[in-house]
Amino acid sequence: MWIYKRVDLKDEIEGLKYLSFVGAGGKTSLIKYLASEIARTGKKVAITTTTKIYAERPYRLLEERETGTDNGNPIFIGKSIENGKLTALNEDEIENIAKEFDVVFIEADGAKRKPLKFPEAFEPVIIDRTEKVFIVAGLDALYKKIKDTVFRWHIFCEKTGLSGDEVINPEIFLMFFSPDGLLKDIGRKEFHVILNKYDLCIERNMAFHIAKNLIKRIKPDRIYVASINYGAFYKIDTF
């Protein structure tokens, strides 16, 4: 029997310090949402990256040794700034800044704001310290062409034999959750799947169809159908 329950996602990361986010379709939005929710509880929160992330204020660069957060808000931290983006920190640098903070959110993947992505050989960059990985995928990719919707679509097509002109149906959507796709380099780390943009999903019943299939196929520790913009997260489970 299936259970659909609305949850407060910040409760799912209680007591954890290092959280990494991969995939597409709302990673940065999810990071900012969770980081703000945690900061409101009085904890010091950092947002950083092992790739690149847009430099939103308040932010600081690695050589700037100011401590804490800005008026209780999460603070973005990068090594440098290039074209409006903060550049990557390595694992040692992340561990060093983590001494100042209670929780560190790490954007470990890039997607050029596409709903779905397929990783290149060097992606994602998940540090060993990561205690939980969030895999994000945008449900607004459904029923749109692969080549118009997927970041690094040519790699996905090379792996699958598709042309890129196909429309992403639920079965193609599920194909992204493969060991060389969105599950790449997770290893034995705990991982949660966020099927985001439920509010933009053309056929909303397909969101739960996909969630059920992912539970059967990849056995995530948790899976949610969500609308991050509305702060709505529905955990899907069985008993």
C-alpha cells in the first residue's frame, strides 16, 4: 500500500552537517530553501560548491576570514568569483570553512538551469564527508524533447541510442536514474530523490507513477514529489 504524506523537509536533515545536491531542475532553489529554514532555527549555515554557483548576497570569498552569517542568513562561500559565479572549493577547503558552521550545503553538480541532466565523466563532485545526497529532477521535463530539455543530452543519447528528438515520456525520464546517470558517484551514501516542479507537471498523476517506479528500481532512502517554490514536499512510501 502506498502512503503520501506532506513533510517538513528540514526534519529529514536534523543533526547532519555535510549535504550534497546533484541533478537538475531546482538544486539551487532547494539548497536556498533548506538553508534558510535551518538558519531560522538559529544555526550557522554555509552554502558552497564543488563546481560553480551564482554569487548571491551575502557571500564571501575563501580568503576573506569573516566569521558567521549575515544577520542570521545563510552565507554563500566560494574560492573566487568569475562571471557572477562563485568557483569551487575542494574537500579540504570545505572542511576548513565547516569549522565555523553548523551545516554546510554543497552544490555538487551543474545543469545550466535545465530540468534534467546526464553527467560528464568528471561530474558530479561529491566530497567524501557528505552524509546525505539529494538528487533533484524536474518534472517539467516530461513531454518535451530530450535535446531541448536535458543538459548534456548528447551524452545521454550516446548511452541510450536515442536521437534527442524523442519526447521525454515517463519511461525515458526513469532512464536518467542509472548508475552512470543521476546515481553516479553516490556509492553507499544515503540518498534522497526530489521530483521537483510538481506544480508545472503536465500530467500530475505521472509524478507519483515515476516515484513508485523509482522506489522499486533504485530503492532510494527517501523519495518526494515536490514544489520547492511553494515549499511543498510529499514523501512517498509503502507498507
